[in-house]
Amino acid sequence: MTEDTNPSILSKCGFSTSDPLVSHGRHFGRTVFTLCNYPSLLTNDIETGADGRYSTRRLIESYPGLLERLKNGSEEEILHVGELIGKGAAGVRGDDTKTLKSAVLDWIAPKGEAIRPPLHRNSKIGCRFNHELTGSLLCPAGLDWNDPQTKDNLRSSELLVCRDQWPVFLYAHHTYDAKDPWCGLLRSRLLVCAYKHIFTSPSSVDREPKATRSGNAPLHGMNSITIASMAYIATQVRFTLNSSSVFSRTDTATDSETFYHSLLDLLEDPDKSKEVDELLVWWNRQVFPTSSAARWPITANSALSKIWQKRLALKQTSGPNL
């Protein structure tokens, strides 16, 4: 139960702590919208009578009967629907933070070697810029971690990291190209490992499934990547590498909420739709390779390839009316 949720009121409104909305809130927080005030989100959209924001529409569409429940409910009931969803989102965020803490250390450790000096699995003391390994991953893209002056300034906080300075671990091979800042963005192996760990199963990270239970994605019928789920995983990994111990909206040290929204702002920008579509295809090939969303290229010289080639040739000779 969240601190601001009164069990007696929930009971009076017809809700319980085991309400399915809590479970739904867990998946919604991972894949559509996290780090927000859900009661306010719902109350504002219902009161305005508008179609609502994208996140509210997705919530209503994904939960049968919720729209009627909100329209016919009192303001108090709407607030508690938001509280239950928020309870689920906050709970899963904490669970994911806990399980990733240890897993990330395994993924970033030099192959066949131990991390030196050691980073503890049950403590985040010594992380962030205080450690060579986590510091090199969190170093803002465009800065040189190997420059002693840059490293010292980051460690002493003399050089403050602005909200729009993304860490280099977001990039493929942790390499940033100042001339093409989109190149490799959100395509790092570390992000893919974290995504598989959370959504498909920890064993799927090594491509050798060993888990006997279904992962979170199949449990919720999820067979393709969402923009928000990419931003969620990036935010989780960034938090894991930092030294803060509590993942919350009010954490000003890591400012996870601003980081999360900065990624969403870019990925939901209509002007970047082509690049984002390509990014989603790439991600689906990493995580859901058998899904139609992966859009694998047609094999050269296959029957399908030859059919398309013949059809294209006919179109070119016969005009657009074919």
C-alpha cells in the first residue's frame, strides 16, 4: 500500500489491494508510462472531458470496462483507480531495480575478470563517477572519460551533468558520433540485456532459455517493443549505474523522471518517425525475432523474392494502374 492510500476508503469504494488494476499498473508502468502521478493524470483527463493524453487513452483501451468505471465513478473513486495503477507501477519499478542491480554488474564486468575495485551487489556505494567502470558508462556523450581533467571534474561535481546530456552507454559499443548523434542511439548491448532480463526472462539474455515460467512479455501478450519500454529500460540501467539507493520521482540526484521524459520526447517526435521506426525494427529483431514486427528482409533468390521482383518489373512496364 502506498503511504497516501487509505485501506478503508479503498474498501468503501469497492476496491481491494488485490484489485487487477494493481497488476495492470505493473505492465502499464513498464510499457506505456511510468514516473507520473496517476491519480492526477486520470482526474485531469476525465474532468476536461477531452480524449485525454496518449497514455490515458492507452490505459483505457488496454483495460476492458475501465472507461465506464471512470465515467460513472465519483472523484474519489477515480483518484483510487489512479492510486491502484500507481501502486502497481511503483511496485514493479522497485522489483526491476532490485533484480537489475546484480545482473548489470555481471554484464559490465570485463570478460573473464572480476570488477576492480569490486562493486557490491547489495550496495551502491562507490558507483557513478566514483568508479572507473560505472563512470565510463555514465560519462555524458561528447565528453572524454579518458581525459583526467574531465574525470576529476565529474567526480568532484565541478562539472555538472545537464539534463539533456545523455550517458554514452545508450550508444552501440558506447561510441558517440558528434556528427551523427542519432547513429547507434539506444542500440547498446547493455540495454538489450536489461530488456530481455525484465521482459522475456533472465535466462534469455544468453539466448539459452532455462526458465520454466513465462516471462513478463508473454504473460501480458506482448510481442513487440514499445517506445516507452525502451525509455523505461534505459532509465532503469542509468539508475543502476548511479549511486542513489531509491528510485523515485523525487530523486533530484539522478533526476530519473527528467531523463525518462527526455527520451520519450525524442522518440515520440513526429519528425523522427522514420528513424524511430527503424529503431523499433532493430529492437524487435533483438528481443522478438519471430514476431512480424521484426520485419526481416526477404532472402535473396528465394521464391518470394523472385515473385516481388517480377511484380515490380510488371509495374514498371505497365504503369501505376497495375
